[in-house]
Amino acid sequence: MMGGFWDQYRSVVEFAMANALFALGSWIAMWAGVFSMAGATFGAVGGFSAAYLDLHMGAGIVVQLLVGAGLGLGVAALLSVLLLKLESHWMAMATVALVLITRVVVLSAEEYTGGSVGTGVTRRVDLVTVIALVALVCYALARLRRSRYGMAAHAVREDAAVAAALGVNPFTVRAVAFAASGLVAGVAGVVLANLLQYIGPDTFFITLAFTMVAAMVLGGTYHWAGPIVGAIVFVGLPEVVRSYVDGVDELMTGALLVLIMVFMPRGLIDPRRQWFRRRASQPVAQEPAPQPEVVR
């Protein structure tokens, strides 16, 4: 029975983990206070580079991942020089515009992307590889959170002016986070291309950009585990429900998004951590000291 369930939903788990990689990329940028939807653009860079390497050079998955990560990192580093000069809300709008521009570029560069037809990809990844990549990113983030850069990124997110007064350069911290988010999104693009075995102009578009941001927000933006939980809930759970009751997956997704934003505005992960902290920090109740008797 368990084997049949696993065979049926294996692709759902793979797709959820691929989206978790995208959400982790968005979380890295948010870690330093940068709300970005540009992960779809960096994913397109990684995905189409993987397709080109596969079809024209027969490159294996290791080469595809390295090239996708490098290109995602490079493109994000170049764009950070321009985008990070904008205020937060303008920065978010600029990344949305970047996703729209990406689709135009994909349609125009037919020699490399297949244009409106898209291009096929030979599948070279399995679920173990995807989970290993997610675990590797999580391990790196867990180590970074305790580093000097992690503390600097948290300070910049909370208050950039105070962080600057303490000697932290907010632009440098944000640029590093934005470039790292491009690296992870580039890897995610390679993974998604291999899982789908086909990518086109709509693969890395607004829907993907919204999905990875929604997964990050639902799971929680204050811990790296949040995007993973968010991807499982926002991407995986509706697919499982749809296999039993068709037509309610979109309703369920919207309802989950609204309920969690209303009742858990800090996400699924952070409220539990805060609850445990409050429980641990509550003082132990003590018996009141007896009042001295007054002698009249």
C-alpha cells in the first residue's frame, strides 16, 4: 500500500522539492531585507542553459548544475548593481518587470531556447538528487545564520540605518544575498527543467514567481525551514487533494493563503518557534511570601 502511494505521488514530492529550492532562493534575498521575484529569471537562466548543454553537448547533471549555478550567480550579481539602488517597493516592482522581460527574451532567442515552441530536456535527476540539493542549501544556510554575515544580514533586514551606524554596509550585505539567491534559483531551474523534461516561455513566468514567494511567506520568512514547509503545503498538498477531489485545489490554495496570512502572519514555522520560546522563558510561579503579623 505504501509502495503504491509512493509511486503515485513521487512526482508531486519531486515538484514540491524543486519549488522549495526556488523558495529558498527567494528567502536568501529576503534574509537581507530584499523582496524579490527575480528567482524566476535566474531559474530560466539555469533551466535553458541546462537544456542547451544537454541537447548540444550531452552534458551530465553535474555540469548542468555547475553552469546553472554560475550563470545564476553572475546574472544576479550584475543586476544587483542596478536593482539594489531602488527602494523596497520599487525593487519588488522592478523584479516583476524583469520576469516579464525574461519571457520576451526567451521568445526571441529561438536558437538557444526554442522560442514559442520550447525545448526538450533529457531527465538526469531523481528524487534523491533533488532532496540532497535541498539539504545542502539548508546546511549552508544553517551555518551562515550563525556567522558574522548572518548577523549582519539580520541587522540590515530589521533596520538598515541602525546596521549602517554599527559599521555594516547594507548594500554589500544585500548584494551578496541577492547574488546567492541567483545561484540557488539557477540550480532550481536546472532541476525543474530535468524534472519536467520540457521548458518553454511560460515555464519560468509569473506563476512560478508567485508560487515561490507564496511558499516562502506561508512557511515563514524568519527561518530557512519556512520555504520548505511552505512549498510542501502550497504546492504538494493541493496536488494530493486534487487526486481525490477534482476542482478544489485552487480553492484550497487560496483559502490556505488567506487563513495563514490572517492567523499566522509570520508563517507556519516562526509562530511555533516563538511559542516554544515564550514557554521556555516564562518564570516559574512561586508562592507569595507570608506577610508579617502586625503587633498592636
